[in-house]
Amino acid sequence: MAGRAVSPGRLRRRLTIAFVLVAGVSAGLLAGGTGLLLRQSWWDASLHEAAADARYQLVLAGQFVPLTEQRSTELLTSFEASGRHVVLVDGPSRPSHPAYAPVLGTRLRATVAGGQLGYQRSAPAERPRLLVVGGRVPGSTAELYVLTVEDDVASDLAQLRTALLAGWVLVVLLAAGVGHALARRTLEPVGRASRAAQALTEGLLATRLPVRGRDEFSAWAASFNEMAEALESKIAALSAAQARERRFTADVAHELRTPVTALVAAASLLREHLDQVPDEARPAARLLVGDVVRLRRLVEDLMEISQLDAGRERLALRPVDALALLRGIVATRGWSDRVLVDGGPVSLHTDPRRLERVLANLVSNAVEHGGGEIRAAVTGSGPCVVFEVSDQGPGIPAAHLSRVFDRFHKVDPSRSAPGSGLGLAIAWEHTALLGGALSVRSGPDSGTCFRLELPASARVEPQRDDGAQQHRDDGAQRHTGAATAADGAR
């Protein structure tokens, strides 16, 4: 796969986060813009109101002109009595209340000195927060500054800011909930499709997706169902073909058994009297005897493979001396001068007949197709017993490694000695019944090594039906490739 698969849960979280980000940024921009506009509007309204009030107070202050010391005091007392805090500047600065005596800025003084109405605000951190609006008293050079307390405006703005922030948080939480619900609803078909694909992978070929509506997911579900139906039909056809092939193999082996038995008997008699055959017919007689022997081996292998396919084979477990068994196989078949047996005393609990069949096929394959030194070794490795049969022959090309355990598969003519092409396939079947693993590693001009791993203590495998046998055949083929790759890596 080109990229890493993303699970529906992670994709759902990503969609939810994206939805929250969009909603949060949008709501934040809207709340921030609204807050700035309202803040500026409230400060401007307060300023306009204070400026109108200051003009009126300046008109009232004009009634005290000329401003003598006594009249200035009366002016300040009059404003303070009416609830107005003012600062009169006629030479020195004189506040009407000592607690409300702000520092008048240079810019404000310059604006008022120029005959215009000016204002200044105290810093946001100062309390009380004052708005100072001043101007010249009509008919006088004195300056009057009217103070307005804006604590209420600042408090209202703080409450507005809190409300906008709370609203933004609420929008984000609501967006998270809505986004999660929408993402879950949107990705639900993806999850169903993933589970359906997994079910198909596990062999549940009747799995289908519900088709609802006419959207893209419905079209996808319909296409998936069509694919599943085609796959189910194809696998059913292949299974039927495989069953027919197995029945054909069993029927052929059964039908050939009787005539081949007669042929073997006749060939044995002919071999005993070869010296009585005319010289010109003797090569043909030898060829006939050899072909009958090969035909007998082929029929026996076909009978054995058909019994394995039928699942009627059962294990007969008992303690086995692995090294003694291996030496006996080599000795009884006359391979002692070609095969070196190595290893220590190792015992295991298994079916000796099946183990002998596997080892005999492996050693026979090395003797017939290999070359150089042939070595058969057994070692105990924890809970497993490992057999290795190696040769120094031409090796097996990489393109054939994944098929060496296939039925009737032969690598090439240079390694095709007399044989049925079923020996390694039968060894694989018996290995699977024994609960072991059979693998091969090889390379051009580097020899071949077959590795058989068996549990030291096997258990009886239940009788298999045809469906289970087919499933195991498929799994065995996949295991062959994995074991081959692993051994090749070593």
C-alpha cells in the first residue's frame, strides 16, 4: 500500500477538530468584531454626553465672571453641591473635590488654551476611571474641566466581554458536539465498509453492505456488493473445480490401482528373467520395468494425496527417537554412502509413520535432485524439534521457491529425476497434520536446505471437512511464502 491506512476513529477526530476550528475561528472573529464595535460605540456615546454636559456647565460658569477669589470659590462650591466634579484653572489648578484631582495633560491644556473643547481619559487601570472634558469659561481666560466617572461604562464593557467569551466557548462546545455527530454519521458507511471488507478477508463471502438512498456512499455500497457477489461466485466456482479435481484424482488413482498392481507383478517377473530376453529387446524390457515402477509410485502418491484431501487421515502419536528414526530412513533406503546424518539424541511425541514419510521425501529429494555433500541433521530447540536436510547442488531459482510444495511442480529439466512431482506436496500435508512448519531456502549454485520444525509434544488434530481442508490449503500456501522469505533472509 502506498500510504498508511487511517482508521475511522482517527479520521472522525480529524473531521471533528476541523469543524471545531472553523466554527471557533468564525465565532471568535464575530465576537471580537462585535465587542470592538460596541466598546468604541459606548466610549463615543459617553464622550458625546460628557461634551454636551461640559458645554452647558461652561455656560453656567460664565455667570460667575469676573472670577475673583470669592466668586471662584462659590463656583466650585456650586458645582460640587450639584454633584459635578470640576477643576478650575485660573492660574493655579483648583479641584472642587480633593479626591477628584486628575493630572491635566499638556495636549489637553493646549487644546483648551486654543479656545476649543478638549478631553482626556485616565488609564484603564486607574480607579476611579475619569473622563475629563474642558474648555475656556466664556468672557474669561480661566479654564474649566468637568469630570465624568466612567466606572459604570467600564463595568458594562467587562460584562459584555465576559458574555461574548462565554458565548464563544458555548459555540465551540456546540460545534464539537455537532461536528462529532456529523463526522460519525458521515463516516459510518466507511466503518461498515471496513468491517465488511474484513469479514470478506476472514472468509465470510455472504457479507453485503446495506444500500440506502442515492448518495455517493450508496453507489459505493452497491459497487461493493457487486464485487462481493462476483468474488463469491468466482470462489465457489474455484472450490467446485478443486473438488472435481480431487474427486478426479481419487477416481483415477482408484481405477489405476488394480491394473497397475497386475503390471507390477508382470514387471517383477520380467525383471527376474531379463537374461532370457533377446538382446535386441532387453533395453525395451528394462525401460518397461522402470516405467512400471514409476507408474506404481505415482499411483501410490495419488492414493495418499487423495486420502489426505478427504481428511480421513488420523494421527497415531507415540514417543519417537528422532535421530534413530532419521538414521533408519537413510540406512533402509541405501543412502548411507551419500547422506551424512548428524545430531544428538532428541525425543518427541508424534506420529512416526507420517514423520518418516516427510523425512524420506526430503532426503529422497536431496538424493535425486541435489548434489555434493548431503546432510541430514536433527536438533532440539526448546519446545520444538528441528530437522534440516541440505545439499550442495545447483539450488532452486528464486522464482520457483514459492511453488516447491505445489503438486506436480518441477523446477526445471535439470532437476527432474524420476518422480511423481507429489513428494514435497505430500510432505507438506503430513507436516501440517503434525502441527509443524516446513520451509526451504535456496539459491543458484548455493545448494538447498529444507527445514522441518515440529512441536516436541503434538496433539491430535480433529478430523477435517472439505471446507476446512481448502482453507488450510490456502493458509498453507501463504505460510510457505512467509517461511521461504524468512529463511531466505537468514
